[in-house]
Amino acid sequence: MRYLYFLVFFMFAGIIACNAGEVDSLLNVLDKVIENRAYYDGQRQLRIDSLKNELQQTSTDEEKYGVYRSLFGEYRSFRMDSALWVANRRLELARKMNNAGSIQSSNMNIAEVMAGVGMYKEALDILNSIDRATLSRQRVPYYFHLYHSIYTLMSDYAFSNDEKAHYRELMFQYKDSLLSVNSPGSQTYRLIESGKLVAKGEYDRALDILLPYYNERKQKGHGLAVPACGLAEIYRYKNTPEEEKKYLAISAITDLEASVKEYISLWQLAALLFKEGEVERAYNYMKCSMEDAIFCNARYRTLEISSMLPLINSAYEMKMKQENTRITVSLILISILSLFLLGTIFYTSN
């Protein structure tokens, strides 16, 4: 029995060491991706410039509307102000074409940007002006998604417990709405279903839903940022920080390589690393997150990050001072030893 205990202990120790090695490798990759941000931003800018050139070649309002739709897709997680400009151009064209469905779609795009910059009331006013009964089947999931996103954010930033509970209840109502209109195999369905299980404390069941989907995406080479972020949340509740770090790193790498500027994984990873004493890396990740949030004009992300950045910045400055002091002391000691050695050489040579 004693040998069995030792065997189990070493098995778990091996698993932990293996996971730690994988996380270290992912963090090294993430460091390189952050260094090369300008390259990934350039790739997205090339796509944007290509669409702008295509826009100049269009001859009909319908064609322009379609190009603006693609342009909004490029801007929505990159630059909120530009996304709003594009959404307004889409709305103008939709009204000119007198296309009710296109008007609804454009208004929902505007609501999405309003929510992204923290203007929740304005976003809700737009959504409330849309008659749900007149929406086409294809547009309903997006409509519910926007309500769900807005009430999630309002719950997170509610001032009082009563407000938080109210918005949380509305958020869960729209989770059910999303489940009713999305395919069980879709990403939205898996994320919402696993999220409801997490809220109930059923973390293993949530993993059973989301982990196979993540593995499917990984095998097909599809985007991993969102499902990886969902897995990180589950592992955070399960109190398994190595797994949480692993999936936050994967999500952050995927986001940055796609030049996404509105994200949560990198600054959440920074906060986790800071708790574990990795101050320098945490500072670099948080600094990158703040720069991207400001560039994107994602105000609520800026608020989230700004609440943690001063603490990490202070710890980083303290570490740098300690490092400089250590270097200074080392140089003084080296100088003293060098003088002593020169003195010894001079003494023995005479």
C-alpha cells in the first residue's frame, strides 16, 4: 500500500510537471506573438485596405452594402469608432434601398458598437426599437446575442446587488433564448450551455460539453480563442491554475495573431501570473492589453484593465528598483574584488 501511495504521488507530480512545461512553452510563444503585434496588425490592415479598394469598384447600392458588411466584420473587434462609421454607412444604404431587413441588421450593428464602448442604454434603446416579430429567422440569434451580451456587461458593472441580480436574471433569460434558436452543435450553443452549468457549479459537466468541441476545432485548425477562454473560466472555478493558464494563453495567442484588440484572455492571464509572483510578465501582458483596449476604444475593457494596472505597475517598478540595486551592489563588489586582485598581483610581482 505504501508503494501504491508513492506511485500515485509520482504520477501526479509527473502530470503537474508536464502541464507546467506546456504552459511555459505557450507563454514563450505568447511573448513572441506580442513582440510581432505590428505584423499581425498589418495583415488585418491589408484586408481592410483591400475591402476599401473593392468598395471603390462597386456600382450598386446592394454591392456597397455587402462590402460594408465585410468591412464591419474587420473593424468590430479592431477599432470601435471605425466600426460605428461603417455601421452608419450601412444604415444609410439600407434606408436608401428601403430594405427593412437590412435596416434592422445595420441598427443591430450600431447597437453592438454602442455596447462595446459602454453605452448600454443607447444600445438597448436601439434593440427595443426593433420589432422582434418582424425579424427574419437568420437575424434572431444575433438579436438575442446582443441582449445577452449587454445584460452580461450590465450585471458585471452593476452598482448595487439588487441591480446585479436583476440584470443577471435577464442575462439568463437570454441564455435560454439563445439555446432555443441555435443549433446544439454550434459554438454559441455549447458556450451558453456550459456557462449555465458553470453557474450551477456543475463544472465537470460543463467540461464534458466544451472540451470535445474545443478539440474538434483544434483538429480542424479553426479559431480557438472563444472556446479556450470558456475552458479557462471552467478551470478557474475548478481551482486548477495550470489548466487555466494554458487555455488563457491559447486564447490570447489566437486573438493576437488575428489582430483582435477587444479581448479578455491576456489581461486575465496577467492577473493570474501576478498573483503567482511573475511580475515582469504580468506587467508586459497588462500593458499590451491596455494599449490594445485604448486603440480599439473598448471603454469597458479599459476600465477593467485600469483597475489592476496600477497595482501591477507599482510591483513592477519595485522589482526594477530591487534589480537595479542588486546590479549596483554586484558592480561595487566586482570593483572591490578587481582592485583587490590588482593589488595582489602588484604585491606578488614585487
